[in-house]
Amino acid sequence: MNPQTAQKKTKIAIIGICLCFLSGSLGYVQYMRTQSENDSVQYLDNAAAQLQNTMIKQIDGDFQTLEALAIVLGETGINDAERMIAILETINNQNQFVRMGYADLSGNADLVDIRSNHHLKKQVGREPFFQQTVREGRSLSNPQLDEKQEWMGSYGMLIKNNDGEPTGVLIAENLMDVYSSILDAPLLNGEGYSLLVDETGAVLMRPHHEPQARKQTLAELGQFTDKTRDTLRNWLTEGHAGSLRYRSFTGQPAIAQLVPLGVNRWYLFCAVPTAALHKNYDKTSLGMTLVITLAAMIFLLLMEWQNRSMQANQKALETLAYQDPLTQEGNFASFQKDVPALLKSGCTVWYCDIKKFKYFNDLFGYEQGDALLRDFSAVVKASLEKDELFCRVSGDNFAGLLQTLDPQRLAAWFNQLLVQLDQQLNEHSALVHLELCMGFFPVCEDDLTLSVNEMVNRANIAHRSVKDQPGNQFAFFTPQLRAQTLRESELEAQAKKALARGEFELYVQGKVNIQQDCRIVGGECLARWIHPEKGLIPPDQFIPLFEHNGMITQLDRLMFEKACAWLHAYLKEGRPPINLAVNVSRLDLFQDDFLDWYTAVKQRYAIPDGLLELEFTESVMLKDDQIFLHVVEELRRRGFICSLDDFGSGYSSLNILKNLPIQVLKLDILFFRQSVDIGRERIIIRNILTMAHELQMKTIAEGVETAEQVEFLKAAGCDIVQGYVYFKPMPLASFDQVLREELDHPQNCQTREAAVGSRR
Ligand code: C2E
Ligand code: CA
Ligand code: CA
């Protein structure tokens, strides 16, 4: 999964979690709200029950008062109204009734008003409360407006004589205000109100403070749905208690509790706006909701912040992982990552390094070296076209991809790179002539299955094949090159065992002094690997490997020891002293025990001074020439002869010879043979020889293959010739044999020349 999709998924998951958390929390808040509503309904229920109690107490109290009075009146046996009123007038002052009176059984009533002492007569025979009293013994009427526009309630109590027969009805009227006052009791801190209603839903009494309730029926109080209206009607007719919901006229949801009073099929209707029930809880839940939403938002913000910082981190990591800190361009890892998308058959992978870069670094310092790499990187970058890439692999090694297979275009690109590099490095190139060495691996259809690593590796193989050749070089990868590389790595793997098994043998190539009768004056020791399967392996196939893996030191010392052992035995036989030269690699020269080890072996085999010669290639002087100077001086002091090998093949100039205390200068004629003009070549050789002699050095010409060359060298003053013209390198035993034969039949220049001639 790519990082973007993963990030998207994480984001969705986080938002999902947040939403779940939010909805869960809000659900909980809602649940708590319902819970609190249930509590409120319970509260309403209790409040209604309390009100009912108070109401019943009031009514019961009134009835009890009247009942006591009716008993007293019944016992007196008085039947005429006038006397009855007289009694009532006195009693009336002692209770709260506004009017009291007496009616005979046909409903002719005499009443006396306590407040005004006013007497009035009334026919109540047809009034329901009177009829109910006669029927049931007591009753209370619905409130009615009296002449003074005051709401009055009429009580009736049957008066019975001592025989228990009804004799009349005691009537008491009271201002219904008493009930209004009871209803006035605050409901839910005054948010609600209570009404007294009858079974039809008609409002009988309302609290003083409730103007909304000044409607005639419950149905007019608010907006009931058909269903609630039916429910209400049913409850009212069946004397049912319960709570129901409706909306007030202002549209506010409300909840009401209906409680039968137990008197006259009256009901208490206690109503509260739902909002009031939740008032407290709503504040809390609003707070909770806000807190929860805030928490969710903070959480989201934190996640987003973390997400962003993670992205930034990832970017920084990617830069670290995929950017070359020096050139600010992609590194090898990014090259490996990006190349597969651009690969197709018909492109070329290249690998190159800047020759003598290390030398440049030493000369100008690392800062300049870094600047050079940056400049080179810029030149390469500018040379690329669409879908082409490059990277710095390490040090001064670069690799890249070009979208062409055409050798001519590749060569042109390489040359153009050289030109641009030259312009870019103007100031430096005057001092150090930098050169480019490049390998190309053309990618064909079949190669597309190879890894990027393997392709770069193949370009590198091609690059290595020309690395040691002078000048700007490029080469193409071939299967032969690969086979060679495989062989090399195979050899490298076997080399250690081979050393232990003694598979290396010493060969010697004789040296002939052409100025002194062509006598053999010595020989150069050359290593040969006698492989059990592959047979004789020449040094150019393993010396570079050994130099690379450090085994060259062991090999040099092995050859030196073999040479000393042979020379020791040779001299012991009393044969004439002879010079033996061994090769010493640069690596060996810089070992701490170099001087001591060679001296110790020379002493162990008791080799006299002046017979052992150590050959150093001129490359050892490039760096650390002071160390080399010291080593040569020390070796000379200890009886060694020091020679400079392959002079003229590399970078050295004649100039360096003047300070170098070496005794022998070896010139490799093969190098000179590369030049076209033989005349010029000979001038140079002649001059080198002259100068060497002036510096008291012996001269050896190597790689001499023809008698003409010998003739020229002799005339030019060269001392010794080492070449196929006289001897090829041969096993030590053969060399020993050659020397023995020489001793018996000494040769001179004529005979040797004749021998050469016959070999031709
Ligand atoms: P070198 O030291 O310059 O040795 C001379 C090389 O030139 C030898 O090659 C020799 O066979 C070859 N040669 C001599 N005369 C002629 C000639 O007339 N014509 C031609 N074409 N070649 C001639 P060889 O033995 O293959 O050695 C190659 C190089 O390997 C040596 O070059 C030397 O640098 C290195 N080498 C050989 N043995 C050792 C060793 O024991 N230690 C070290 N460090 N290097 C060694
Ligand atoms: Ca040599
Ligand atoms: Ca040489």
C-alpha cells in the first residue's frame, strides 16, 4: 500500500472513531435527558398527588363541619326555616362559609350571607347538587357565578331527625377562591400550573396566576393530537390517572399529569412545559455536548497536527534516504528506486569515475574536491534528456541511465561531457588534467529482467576494463568481459588457499649486460600461479586482484624468500655472484615491518650486500615521496639495490629522478613502441639513458625483443637488456641450468646474437 493511501485510510479511521465517540457521547447525553425527564414526570406525579391531598383535605374538612352541624340540627328536631336560620346565623360566624342556609326537601331554601347578613330565598329543587344531596346524603356543586360575579361552590348535607328520616338539607356556599389558592401552590418553581377540571374536561377552577388557563376546557388549553385528545377523553370518563404530552398554544411541548380527585368526578390537571423539566439538565447537557464536541475537535486537530508532523518527518527521512548530501541530487538508493519505471529495451546504463580524482583531492584539498564533484554532477545533469537519470554512487563514481543504445550517440554524449567538463573546470584543469573513464551497459530486451544493481555492475565491469588505460576512455560491456570478471572473482576466492598450498612458483628472467660481452648478470623474479586445474596463470591475471585484497604483500615476501633461498644455495656452491631482482608492491612498502622483515630474511640466508635488488614502480612516488626517499636510503644502507621499474609508463617526469637515490632505472621499451615515430622515440630513450648515467644510475631496458633494439640500446649506452630477445621468464631450476651452462660455455654477444637469429 502506498503511503498516501495508508494516510487516507488512517484519516478516515480517525474521523470514524471521532464520529463514533461523538454520537456515543451525544446518545449518552440524550439517554440522560430521557432519564431526567422520567424523574421530572415522577416529580410531577408526586406534586399532583400532594395537591390532590390538600384539595381532598379541604373538601373533607368542609363536609365534616357540615355533617356535624347537620347532626346537631337533626337532633334539635327543628323544621321551620326561620329558627333554623337563626341557629345558622350564629354558627356561621364561626366557620369559613360565606353563606349558609336550610332547604326543605322540595328545595325551598333560605340562605343567610355572613358578610352582609343579607337573607335570601332560593328555589334549589332542580339544582343537581340539591338532588344529589337528597339522593346520596351530601354533595358539592361545580363552581358557579353568583349574583356578585363571584365563583361559588354549594355544599349540601342531608339533615335527618332522630329516627333517621330526612327532614331537610343543610346548604353552605363557599367562595371557590379557596381552591384557587390551593391551585396557586407553585408547581416546578412556578413553571407549571394546576387546574381543577370535571369529567368533560371543562375547567372548574384555575390558579389566580394562570391567565393561559382561562379557557373553558382542557381541549382548548393546547394543541392535542387526535390520539392524545382521545386518551384524555377516555381517562376523564373512566376516572383514570396518567400523564400525557401535548403542545401549548405557543408551540412549546408540555407534559401533564391527570389525577382524579375522588369528589364529583373532578380531576386535577397539573401541566408543565417540557422545557422547564429539562431546564437544569439542558444546561448540563448543553455544557456536556459542548465539552464533548470540543474534545472531539481538539482530538481531530491533534491527530491532524500529528499527521502533518509525521508527513514532514517522512519527507525529511526520504530526503535523507534518497538524496546525496554532496550534490543534492538523487543517491544510488533513489536511482535504484526510480530506474525501473524508465527502463525499456534500448536504453543504456553507464558507470564512470574521474581519473586522478584522489590526486586532485590531495593537491587541492577536500573542499575543492567536493566542488569538483558538484560541478561534474551539474554537467551530467545538464546533459540529460527526458526520462534520463543519474546519481553519485560513492566518492567520484557516478552512474546513470540514457535513453539510447546507439554507440555513436553514446560516444558523442561522452565527448560532449568532456568538453563541458573542461570548460567548467577551466582553472583546475590547467593544473591537473582530469580524465573520465566510463563503462556502458546497453540494455536489450533480455536484460530487462536484471536488477538495477546488476546493470550498474555490468557498466562498472566495462568501466574497469579501461580504467587503467591512459587518457579519457569508455568501453562497452561484453559477455567476454563478464566472463573475465567472473574468472577474476573465482581466482580471488581461490587465492588464499593457493598461497597456503604453495601453488605460487618463482620464475626468473635473465638479464644480460650488453656493454660487457653480453654476460648474464642476473635475473628478475616473477611470480607464476600454477593452478591445479587451470595450469599456469600469468601475473597480470592475479597481481591486480592481490593488490586489491592486500595479499600482494604475502606474495612479494614469498617470492623474496624463495629467491634468497635459491641464491643462498647457489652461492654456497661457490658459483660466481649474481644479481636477483624482486618486485615490491606499493602496499608492501608501507608496512611497518617492511625494512626489518626484508633485512632479516637477507641476513637469515646470509646474502652479501649488492646482490639483492628491489624493484619499485614509479607510482609509489606519487604520494608520500618523502617516505619513499627515506626507505630507499635505508635499503641502500642495508645492502640492497633499489630500482625504479617501468619508468616512462606513468606520470613521472624526468624531474623526479634528481632527488631519488635509486641505483637502477628500468625502461620498458614496450611503452615506447606505442609511439608512431620511431625517430622521436629513440631520441627520448637516448636522453633518458644519458641523464640516468649522469645521475650515476645503471640502466636496464625491458621488453627488448629484437637484435636491432639491442644494437640501438648498446649504442645509446644502455647497460642491461631484459627481454625475450635473450630469455623468457623461466622456472628457477631452468635458470639455474642456464647459469651452469654459461659457466661451462661462456657466451658472448656474437654467440648470443647467433642464438637469437636461429630462434627467429
Ligand atoms: P614487470 O615487473 O615489468 O615485469 C616484466 C614483465 O615483462 C614480465 O611479465 C615479463 O614476462 C615481461 N617481459 C619481459 N621481456 C619481454 C619482452 O621482450 N616482450 C614482452 N612482451 N614482455 C616481456 P610478467 O611476468 O607477466 O609480469 C607482469 C608484471 O607482474 C610484472 O611486470 C610485475 O609488475 C608483476 N609481477 C610479477 N611478479 C610479481 C611479484 O612477485 N610481485 C609483484 N609485486 N609484482 C609482480
Ligand atoms: Ca619488475
Ligand atoms: Ca617492468
